[in-house]
Amino acid sequence: MRGFLVSTTVTACAAALTLPLLAAPSSAQQSTHDPGLTPRSVPGSTQSLPLVPLHGKSRTAGPEPTSEQGLPQLEVKPFSLVGIVWDDAGAELRGHAQVRTRPVGSRDWAGWQEISTHDDDRPDTDSAEGRAGRLRGSTAPLWVGASDAIQVRVRPEAATTTTGRTPPGALPSGLRLELVDPGVDRTRSAAPPVPSENELAASAANVPLAPLGATEIPALGKPESEGDIEYTGTGELQVDDEEADSAGDQGGGDGYESDDYGRQDSGVDGRYVGPRPRIVTRAGWGADESLRESGFVYTGAVRAAFIHHTASGNRYSCSQSASVIRGIYRYHVVSSGWRDLGYNFLIDKCGTVYEGRSGGVARPVKGAHTLGFNSNSMGIAVLGTYGTTSPSSAAVDAVADLTAWKLGLFGANPAGTASLVSGGGNRFKKGTRVKLKAISGHRDGFATECPGDRLYSRLGTARTVAARLQGR
């Protein structure tokens, strides 16, 4: 995979960079996925447990398990987020998955909770990330809070005709339960350790919007934010292989609005850049940079924003948001096999904006959020589940604030449309040119319930407010 690793420009800054010290987990927290890593570099852990047939029904005559699978009541090491993965990333889990957990320090079990079995926020199958051979099928992650016991059951749907890779009435092979401990929040130390190359690179990608080691990028007023166009790219940025190969299909000659990917000489009108919102950096929410792949991958421009919900439930407080994001990050990378966190940005119920996939918040970082439309777009995920629960006004306002700024950096009107070419999905065939709203829901590009009916119904408000913030 092609990517630009920031190293030569930041090595000299290592001695001056002050990063928070990671709180070391106990030896019981060490993950079987992370052999050989020191406690400092593992601020959390992942337990991976194979599911087993339940009720004594093991198999039919076919090659795939078709009975209910799961785990009986089981005491485990503490965890806070749960998900289910399987071997074939192209296979679907056609059925229902439920878990119930026991909170740490309690003798009482919580009620059964549904896990969303359709997690369509993922890399494009034929992208460099998709072809790396590490991807697994996965459910959405579910935040359950600190727990130390679990029970699981996964039931297949009744046999029906299907064109997917999973036989009718069958569960995909290799089902495993993933229990994620996101670790404790970072604490500062009077004598911080020397940061790793990945930590330096992730932080340097946001310079000069914020200094090296910053835990947040400050908000700016509209006039000052117009200058951020200068930092959307440099001549050293490298575009994903598939992006370059298909650039001619995107329109505009080489497929991009400028061959410098958004510099001020690209013709973008800075008058329509909205005020920059405050953004908590990866260092601010405690990303373990040793988990992700080195280097960054960029797309050509950011013409559209796809809005998601994480489907991880609403049982979190805003003080836990960083932990939830660390859990999702670890689940995407360690459990699902992605190169990094899939979303470009995340927003919690209090309206705080968080940096997602590394590479620089102003730059056109290629995410893994909308299968078929990860190019020339960004993915924004609101933490929670919004099918029957309404998102907070603060979260919707934050969506408007963020899109007004980021889309403006690339000349996009939040109330307008964008023409994108599908990379292939269940709604649009590969190569199909599709006109989408500049602020779209995930369901607009892929047949899914995401971002939930209640959040989707608020996107019109976000478009109107974002356009106003841009001065349109």
C-alpha cells in the first residue's frame, strides 16, 4: 500500500515533543493479538474466543455450521466493548446476535442486547487495504461498559435464496467473539518517554494547525479558518493506487480539482470555508499508534461527507467517549484487520469532535467507512445508535460545524451535490457515476439502516446550517 510516512521532518523534534505517558495495564490485560509488546505500548487488550454450537446441534450435512452458536455464561478478563468477527470479509452474517454481560463488581446480569450484524462501514474490497489479506467479516461493535462475564448467542435466519457467499440458513465460518478493553485514559508524567515514530508521524500530520504532541486542535473563527486551505495537502502526499488508476473516471481531467490536492492555487474560494471547530486529536483520545499500519493513504479530494452512527449503543457518558473510540479503533484494527480506524472523524453526544483515521484533519485522508464510496469523501460517525433514539442537538450542530469547515477546504457546498464513482457495493455497481448530496447518510451510498432513521432525518438541518456557516 502506498502511503507517505512523516519521519524525516519530525525526527529532530523528538526530544522536544511531550506526549502523555500511557498508563500501563496489568499483565492480565495483555492481548493474545499483541505478542511481545510492552505494557506501555498496549493501553488495552483484546480477548478473542471461538463460538461453539449450542443445544447440541453441531452441523448439517453441508460444510457450514447452521445451528445456533454462542458461548454459555463465562467469566473473562475485564472488557467494555464487544463484537463478533468471522473468516471471510465478503460473507454476511444473516441472523441475529445477542449478548448479555455482567458489570464488574456486580453479581447481577444485564439484559440481553442486540448486536448489529450488518457492519457496512469498511474498506473497499479491491482497494489496497482490502487486498492486504487481513480483513475479516465483522458485526458492529457494541459498548457495554466495564464487564467481566458474558453470554452470547447467534442464530441464523431461516433458509432463503441468497446470492451472497454464505449458504442459505448458514452462519459464516470461523465465528469469534471479540472482547475489547480500551484501557484507561492517559495520564501525564513529569518525565514522558520518547515517542514512537508512528506517534510523531500522526502528530506531525496536523502541524501547523496544532503543535507537535497537542491533544487538541483549537477552534478558529471564519476569517482565520480560510487560511487552513493551505494545509490540505503538499506535493509529497501520495494517493492510493486505485485512486490514481481511476482518476480519469472522476471528472475534471486528472480527476482532482487540483494536482496539489487542495492548495490555495487550486481555485477553491476561501470565502466559503466555515469556522474550524475544536478537534480532539488522536493523542487527546489516547490512540495506541503501534496498532495501526505505518504511513498514510490519501484520496484526491473531499467532495462529500457520509454520516454514520457507530451502532455501538447509547450507554456511554461523554466522559467515556475517548474510551469508546479507543475500543472501536482496536476493534477495527486488531479484530477486523483494517489498517487504521475507519472513520475520518467521530462526534459524541455532547458535540465534541474527534480526529479519526490518522494523516491530518485538514488533509484528504482515505477512510474505510462507506463501502464503494471511500474515495473523494470523508466519513463522520456519531457515537451511538439512532434508529429509535434521537441524536442530541449538540451532535447535529457538530456535524454542521465540521462539514462547513472540511468541505469548504475543498470547495464543496454542504447544501449541494457531489458526483462520485462507485467502487462497488450492494446499491451501485462498480464504475457507476452517482450524484449524491454533499452531506449524505451512509444509506445513500449503500443499502443499510445506517445512520439510523432519527439521525438521518436531521441531515437536512445539518446541510442548511453548514451552508450558512460557510457564508452561502
